Amino acid sequence: MTKDQVCLACGGEGLLMDDEEWRYTCKICGGSGFQSQEGRVYDRQPADVDVMNRYLD
């Protein structure tokens, strides 16, 4: 994987962490760490959250 194909949101790890250190799958790359250069990012589904506004994975 080249540097320009790495997902910028998660840095290629496929996981993100919120301010409470909860880890969840990156919604931009779908957990692969790879960001396709084709298509639109805006077509992704929004993240599910609970009543405390924590990400559900």
C-alpha cells in the first residue's frame, strides 16, 4: 500500500479512538486502513451512537 492510499482518518490502522479511549472501526475505510481513490467518502453511513453519544461498533 502506498502512502497516498492510506486512510487519512485512521492512519492506516483501521481503528479510531474517541476521547474516552473507546476504540471503534473507522467509518471512512471500513476498517481496512485503505482509502480507495475512486468514489465518494460522503456515501458512507453515519456512525451509530448510544444515549451517551459513544460510538457503537
